[in-house]
Amino acid sequence: MNPTDIDFVLLWVDGADPAWREEFNRYRREAGMDASEVRYRDWGLLRYWFRGVERFAPWVRRIHFITWGHLPVWLDCSHPKLRIVRHADYIPAEWLPTFNSNVIELNISRIGGGLAEHFVLFNDDTLLTRPCRPEDFFRRGLPCDMARLSIVRPSCIAQTVLNDLALIDRVHPRSDLNRHLAKWLSPRYGFGNLCKTLSLLPWSFFPGFFDPHMPQPYRRSAFERAWEVWGAELAAACRNRFRAPSDLSHWLVRYDTLCRGEFVPRGFADTLLSDLDDRSIERVCREVAAGRRRMVCLNDSTDIADFEHSRRRLESAFEELLPDRSTYEIR
């Protein structure tokens, strides 16, 4: 496939923006919600996301930058590869305003503006830190991914994953895995991952899937198909202005793709997934500065005693890796 046919889609929120905070707090009070501030905290790494893309994935066709409406003061919005997409540009008005990333992601196929059939979904905590090829994301027109069975672990998102699985098990019998067994048992995943899948093969339904939490390649048509199959359920979930136990997520689209065998196997040994806390921050900073991994996902957490100190430490690690301003930054 032509590498110029791949787009990146990036979600970002500035939790410190006064106008956004006013709207956020108003709806939070009306809903009686105690939404976590950590979920909207900005680590100040956005400029390094753009630097990483320009240096490590210069082949990207277009970047669709999704935002509530605020924009970084340093961002050159006239860049020919950049398209600004506000929530109101594509999410149905009846579901706005939304502070639920699941709603923002599930409606991605509506953003228009020439979104490519093949795109990679990024959150602002997923960054490129080594050169990437189009083939790291798509091969033969299919997304590169790992199909691995897993057990759903208790967590803040476990109920959403179980909701996704309930819809998957309604449409896909476990026998769908057998039709694409070679892809589910690919040696690319590594011995440990294969053992985990093999141990769960006797189950009569899909107990869960490994979620890499990395930049996720998708086909736009897979989202459109999901809305055709589960339109009523997705519309109901999109009414959740904040995260809720009845949420669905974009993992539903990924699981559907895996069950259909519409992917090419890949491993994730070249990636780093880590929570950001007082125990991990120094190790993460060393990994980032050295550029040892192709992609990283850095999840925020509440286990940080001094957020500003940790933020500056992480920023300095990315500055060491990516010191040069990108053409996406106003000169």
C-alpha cells in the first residue's frame, strides 16, 4: 500500500484551559460526578509528539488533531499536513459537550475531511520514540496487531471492556478464532503470549483480549461497520458525558477486527507501556532519552508526590531525545 494513504488521529485536552474547566465543572456538578482530575492533566509533552512524528514517521499523509476547541499557542495550525477537528465538528450535538474519551473515539469515522481508510489512533500519552515504517502499522492493507486471549483484570476500565466483550460474544462465536488460528498463534507474539492464548483456548467464548495501549491502527470502514452492527448500543453509550459503567470503547472495533481475522500479526517487544509514578519515573526517563523503544504509552497515575517535578523530569528526557523544533511549531 502507498504510505501516503495513512493518517494519524490525535486526541488532546488542555485540562488547564479556563473555558474548558468552567464547562467541565458546570456539567460535573449537574451530573453529580466526581471525575478524576488526573484523567485530564497535561504533562506538557504535546510538542514532542509532533517532533516524534516528523522525525520518526515523516511519511504520514495527514494529522487530524481532535480537541475540545483549545489549541497550543505554539502550534502552527496552517501546517499543510495538519487538520484541526473540534468535537462539535463531528460528534452529534445531542452528545455534546462530552468529557468522555470513549465518546470522542467511537465517533472518529464521522470526522470527514478526507480521513484516510487507514489511520492510526493516538492518545496524547502515546508517542513515537524511534523510526517507524508504514509496515509497523499496516501490511497488505490490514492493521498490524496482536491477537492474544486474556482474562479481564479488575481495574478502572474493566467494566467498559466487559461491555465490549458482551457485544462481541453476541456476534462472534468462539469458533471464529479457529478460522484464523495461524494468526492467533503467530510466533511473532513470543512464547509467553502464545502460552497465555493456548491456556484459554478451551473456553467456549472470548474471555478477553490483550490490549497493547499503543498507537492503534484502524480502518475507517471498521468503525462504520461497528455502527451498523451495534448502532443502538453505541448511541446509548455516547450519551455518557463522563465515563460511566455503561461505556463502550474503541476496543470494540479492534476486537471485532481480530475476530474477523482482518489483521496481520505483530509483536510488541519494541514498545514500552508504563504508569507514571514515583517508582517508575526515573526508569521511564532513561528509556525515553535513550530511544530504546519504537513507541511508548505513559499512563498518568495518582501515585506522584510532586507532579511538577516529575513533569519537568520527563520533559527533559524528551528534550534530550527530540531537541529540534518541528515544522509544526511556530518559529
